[in-house]
Amino acid sequence: MQSTPRLRHLALWALVLPLVATATGSVGLSRAAYAESLQEPAKRDVSQFNLGKAGLALQGFDPVAYFPEGGGKALTGAKEFEHVHEGVRYRFASKENLELFQKSPGRFEPTYGGWCAWAMVDGEKVEIDPKSFLVAEGKLYVFYKGFLNDTRAKWIKDPGKFQPKADASWAKLLAKKPKGEWLDLREAREVAQ
């Protein structure tokens, strides 16, 4: 295969951009988070997750802090306690909370990718108020809360009815391919047949 000027240019950027990002801490990640993201590649498709403009889960709030062992309160995480888990970047209020998360990340991650649990009943991705939450049966649920609408209050009325619907909607969203995503060779063959 012969190298074209365009391919050489892309290859050069593939080498240079990580160096620039590491040196400057730019591209939206701290140096530590960028280095960590190189060590732990995304093992799941996070295109459906609520990561916001800053690329942070839970708008930068500490996922462990919501649970009893983390204090049971919504706390803002700090840049110095940042961790990327399977493609999702979290911040923590303390080193202890970060260490708890690292021991058992699946336990502390928010349900439905951090979208409003109430809205997920209808398969909708709605932003949250990270201070509106519920920990039930070992799971973290976050909700939208506005001046006239408190979705957490609606959820609490009958979680047994709403949770299975939200679970099914979230599974359906995760099964979708993001627009413009490339198929790998195996998938392309399956589509062609």
C-alpha cells in the first residue's frame, strides 16, 4: 500500500496531538486524566452517556458521595481526584472516595448513563440536577429538577413500576449505533449478507 500525502499528514497528527495535549493539558482533559485515558481504553460505547460539554459524568459531582459510605450527599468533585473508567470521566471530593470507586466502579456509577431516571421511562435523555438523587437497592438514580418540575418526587411514588420501563429504554438506547459510526469489518459483512 502506497502512502499518500494525506495519509502521512494524518499519521503525523496522530503522533503529535497526544504530545501537545499532554504537554498543555488541553483537549478538555487534565494531564492526569489524559494519561489515564491512554492506560485504560474505553471498553464500552459511551456515546449515549450524559457527559455534558465538559466531558464529565454527573456534571463533575462525586458518584461515591451520594452513597452512605461517601456521606450520602451530593458533593462536587475536584480536578485533582479525577478518574477515567471505561471511557467515562469522574471527579471525586476526596482521595478516599476515589479509592472506593476504583475498588468497585460498577457499584457507584449512576444508572441510565447519568440521565434523568424519570425521563428514561419514556426513553428520553434529559439533563439532571446533580443535587436531585436517590440511592435505592444499591443503585444511584439522578433526576431533573426545575422550578416547576421535580421528577424525583414522581419517581418515588412508584419506583417498582418505573424502573423496569427505564431499564428497558436504557437497554434500547445502548443498542443503537451512533450516527456516523463506522462498522467494523465483521459488522459490515453481516450487514452486506
